[in-house]
Amino acid sequence: MAENYKILSEFIKDMSSETPDVETYLFVKENISKYHLTINITSKALKNQMIEVCTTMKYEDKEVSEKRSYFEINYATIIKVNEGTNDKKILEKILLCDVQKEIYPRLEKALMNLIHDCGFKEVQFSKKVDFEELYKSKFN
């Protein structure tokens, strides 16, 4: 599918982390295994066949708790879609699957660096996100 688009640029648009105090840090350090990774993908058409794809990754505790940390990265990718590529299904696959597979290693590394730099060096993602599988399950 790479022949249907080209990544022109990519950058971290926003990065956020919060651990409000030492008590929270110590609590989270013991309970961070309960945290989950979520991914949200949005896109915005630009001019000249270009699209801004924003991929937001959050690593957070889904349980409501006063003692919790928060980690988020909003990663922007600017792509140029080839002239004849205007089929909605092809564009969806490019945005939700193909671009994601290409940028994910860099995005995951940036999020891991953020989490580790915040004092949670033991955090590792045990399995890689399979965007191909996610895409298929969304549309089947």
C-alpha cells in the first residue's frame, strides 16, 4: 500500500505526563501493571492531497483513583496521498493501518522514553500493536 501515499513529515505535537506527588508516585510504582495502552487516530484533510494524521497514545489506569499517573503523546504525521487514491476504503486503510504500522516504532519509543523518564523504568509493553488485525476486526 505504500505506493498510495508518502509520509512527508512527522513530529510529536503534544506530550504530557502527570504524577502529582510522591505518595502517588509510590502507589503507581506498585500498581502500574494495571495500566492500559489506548490509541486514538484522527485525521484532517489539508490542501494539495495532504492529510494530517494524529495518533494519540495514552497509558493510564482505567480505574478512577485519586492516586494515579497519566502519560500521553499526540503524534502528528503529514502524508501526501497519490492523485488517483480517492476510494474511501483505501484511504481508511492508509490512515488507520498503513501509516500506523510505519510510525508505530517511533511513537512507541517516544512514549516508553516518557514513561521511563518519569521514573517507571520497569514498564515494558509485552506485545506490539497489530494495526492490520485491529483494522480487520473494526470492519468485519
